[in-house]
Amino acid sequence: MKKISLLIMFLIGTLCTEAQSYIGFLTDNYSGVNSVISNPANIVDSRFKTDINLAGVSAFGGNDYYGVDLFDAIKDGYDFDLESKKSPSNSNSGAVNIDVLGPAFMFNLNSKSAIAVFSRGRAFLNVYDINGASIDAIDDDTLDDFNINEGDFTAFSQAWAEIGLTYARVLMVKDQHFLKGGLTLKYLQGLGSGYLNGNNVTVNYDAEGIDLGGGETDGTVDSEGDVTFGRFANFDNDDYDYEVPDNANGFGVDLGFTYEWRPDFADYKANGTDDERSAYKDVNKYKLKIGLSVTDIGQIKYDDGIEETFNINNNVSEQDIDDEDDLNGILNNLYTLTNSKTGYTTSLPTAIHLNADWRFNNKLYLNLNTDLSLISKSKTNASRISNIVSLTPRFESKWFSFYVPLSVIENNGFQTGVGLRAGPLYLGSGSIVSALISDEIKGADVYAGLKIPIYQGRPKDRDADGVIDKLDGCPKIAGPIENKGCPWGDNDGDSILDNEDECPDQVGPAENNGCPWGDKDGDLIRDNVDDCPDEFGSEENNGCPFKDTDGDGVLDKDDNCIDVVGTVANNGCPESEVTAEVQKILNDYAKTILFNSGKSSIKEESKAVLAEITKILKEYPNAKFSIEGHTDSAGSNTLNQRLSDARANAVKLYLVENNIDAFRLSSIGYGEDRPIADNTTKTGRAQNRRVEINLVK
């Protein structure tokens, strides 16, 4: 009967495990080269100059069918099948992961980049969609007959070795924002693989199916469905001597990024430089760190692998099954081969990882980590990690770390463990606490390893002036950061230190910030005694130009009436009376004012005459004037009267617009009533068309 249940027991045996690696340890900033497993960006800007892993191993297991009490399980005589707690369902699942990190090392190329080289051996076993009733039927020794309706199921296992090369680089440093990225390329050597996929599988066992005579019977197995059995060629050797497959290799890729929020970034800059990577390499600078990575993108191709599909619709005896040596013999000799091919490809357990780390202080941290598989459970020939969410508080220092991961794991539920790192030693378990306090554990893990850590050191500052020695111009004498760690001198010897001397190479007084007095306006008066250093002036006015407050062309120093427009002849004061000579000048100008024919608009060429009239009127600000318009006798008297009024008023408006007060002016038109020449001649009429400006007494 053992060989009847060989296929099913193969699946049942796998239900003791569930996959994950180094739970808790990889959250540590001092996990070093090991951290490339979860995110290749981690190795740059790390707390290590160099980190060498000698050997480390992680084993993780769990399932959603069997649950055991750890203390009962270690007792003598414990019957796993009878005493474990079982949770059968239509789709029980399980898996196993063995992860061995061999010799590996990382080192910094410079402050912005780092590389790592590692060797790693891995083994995965995944089983999905096993009917728990099938397991119960196999385990129940009291049943002579049983029926199994397994339906569809998947079982896949593979082992491989990998050599990885990681390059990581700082991508951005901008104030409080810090970003780095990393890439791992891996060469994969397949060590072996096998898989078993069932489709609509049912098995009926009849303990007395055949009468052999003499009171003896033999059981029969009636089965239906299709089974695909794949394996690499060495599995078919009768002696099972293992050899590494010749044609089983591939390539893999890991890609990751890490962002750090550094609100106190200014505290970590090396004094004398803006490069915060140049100092404080031995401390974590972030308040919040967020990592995102995708790992295990790749495949292994087994060129010599064998894949066979069998129709198992048959009724065979128990003796026929017992006569076969192995599962391959049972399938090939008792059932119908429907398809066969050579060569198949397996996929790595591709997964995405999101990690957030909060730093309370330099010792205490809280980490939230999520690992999500990107491989579907229905995908054949593919390894798959279990989805997990972990919250891990930890104490962390250079030589010692302690962490307590609290995890929810797919198919296993809640688990709690502890881990520690003490110098070169790291060990722990993500489930040990749960295993000790629970009477029904469905998963367990453990890891341990040794490494040689070489930590980053704090840069030296012998004179304790806050400027590290490699950037300190005077490493043995304390000095300010602004002067590259050297004390301030007095280069020009003017007793003003160079940091306060605006002209450190020229002797100058303290009141001019160490600079010699100049003469910016070039008036030969030094700026320190020049009341107007930006304006050319005279010595008697303390370097300032003399003003002309009233704008009458007479400087204030010579103007006896500073605020009143006057004449040069009258020392800047207005003339007291308008003389006959001035009156004549006004009218001589006025008579030359020209108008457009038949209109009151003044011709452009008369603007110069009006400007002179304006200048004269401004010299007598208290005098009042009458502007009088006259015409010749051509045309009607009414028209001539209106035109003379308009022309007199036009002159008045011009003068007002040019700053002659309106109250000093009046305008009137006399038409043709006051001729000064004979209107019967052309010359006389031209003289009669005139404007006069007369003093009002």
C-alpha cells in the first residue's frame, strides 16, 4: 500500500514548510553584504568600509495543514500523524526554502559607489491546492477503502547556485533628500528540479478488489485524470548518483532603490565642504528610510530535462504498483504516456519588497517590511516566496543589534521571533517566540552566520575646531570653518582681521571696514569727508553741488531769493517793476505770433517766441498782464471780434500750460476797432493782425 500512496505522500511531505529568509536580520543597517539579498542599493553609503560574509544559512518552514505543539513534538514517542492538529481544506498549501549565503564581500569604490560579490545556494519546494481530505484518508489506518478527489494540484521543487555581482550608487543628494540605487547581475547554475502537476485527479482504493483464492485478496487502485511529471535527467538514473547538470544554467537580475529623508542634513556635513558624505560615515543620517526592490528576475533552462504527461485512467492492483521501483516506473508502466518532450525552463521566485524604517534616535528603530510574490500560484515550473508583512522594533549599534520581528505570513498566520547580531555573529528566528508559547505552530525558521565586519570610522579632528583634518588647512591649530580651520590673520597689517577687513590686501581704517577712503565722484574730496560722495561737488559746500532751488538760473549761494524765481541781474530776485523797455520787448515778441489763416490755432514756428515771452513773465511773478487780440478790417465786424477773442485766449492758454499762473493773465479781443496802420494797404492790414501783451497797472 505504500507505493499506492507514493504520489500523494510526496505532496503531503512538503506541507511542513513555507518560504522566507533571514527574518529580522535584513532590517539591520549593519547587515552589510547580506542586505543585497533584499535590496542591492543597500551596500552604498553603508556603515561598512568592507564587509565579508564567511557563511550564513537560513531555513524557513510552514504550512496550513499540520499544527504542532513544540514541547509535545520533542517528546519521545510523539506520533506526528495522530497527535498533530490538522486543518484540512480543499486547497492546502506548503513550501520550503533553504538559503545559504557563502563567501561574499562588499567594499566602497568611493563615497558615491560600492560593489559586492557573493555566492549563494538556494533550494525551494512549493505545493499548492492539495485537498486536505486526501491527506486524512492516507493517514487514517482504520480505513480499508478510501476515495480521494484531488482535482488539480501543483508541486514544484528546484535547487540552484548563484554568483552575483552588485553595483550600487548614490543618485541624488539634495538638502534633506537622499536617493541611491543598485543592480545585481547573477549567473545561475541549476542543481536539480522536479515537478508534478495533476489535472482532475481522483483515486479510489478497494482493499479487497481482487480475490486471490485461499481467503486472500489484493487491493486495487482505480484512478482518473492526467499527471505531468518533470525532472532533470539524473533523476532517471537507477543508482541516483548525483551530478551537477551540464546544461542547466541561466541569469538573474535584482534591482533596488532606497530613499532617505534627512531633515537634519546640515548637521552631518563635513565642515569646510557641502558634501555630507565626506564625514559622519559611521552614523545613520535619516529620519525615515524607504526601500523598494524587485528580486530574482530570471530563469534556469534545463536543456536535458524530461517532461512527460500521463493519462492515469486505469484500474491496477496493489501488487502491480508494489512491483515497480519508483514513481517513474509506476507512471510509465501502468499508465498511458500522452506527451513527452526534452528540455524545460524554470522561473526564479520573483518578488517585490517594500521596506520603511523609522529612526527614533541613534539606537532605537521601527521597521515595516512587506515581501510580495510576483509569481502566481497557478504558474508551473516556478518557485514562489510566501507573502509576508513584518513589523520589527530593534535596538541597533555598531557591535550589537537586537530585534523582535512580528510577522503575518501567508498560510502561517501570526509569528513572533527574536534575533541578534554581536560583532561577527548573527543568529535568530522569526518564529521562536510563537513556537514556545503556541500549542499549534504551523511554521518555524532559524538562521545563523559569521562575517568579518570592517566599520566606517569617524574622521579625525585633532584641533577640535569642527573641521576634519583632511579638510583643515591648519589641522593642529583651531580656526573657524569659514577659513578652512585656520585662525584669521591680518594680511595688510591695518589691525583689522581679514574676516572683518573688506580690503584685506590694502591698509584702511576700521570705520571704512579696513578699506582706504576713496573719491567715487572724482571731486578731489575724500568720501569720508564728502557729504555727497556720489555727486561731484565743491569743497566749500562739503563736496556737494550747489543747488538752484527756485530754478531761476541763479545758484542758491548767489540767490538772494532762493525760493522765488528772479533774474540774474537782480541776484535771483524778481524785478520789482516792469519797465517800458520790458513792455516793448513783450509786444515786439507778441506781434510776431502767427496764427493759421482765419483760425485761432498758433503756428508751430511761433512756439520759440512764446517761450521767450514765458521766460520774461516768470521774472515778474507778481505782475499781471492783459493779452489783447486785434484783426484787420477784412470780413464782418462780428467775425473779426470773435476771431480776436479766440486768438487772445489761445495765447493765454499756452502761457498757463507753461506754468504762468492764470490769475495773472486776462484776455480780450478788440476786433478791427484799434488799427495801428492803414487797412487799405496790404502792409497795413498785416500790422493790424496782431497780439499785444500789456502790463495791468
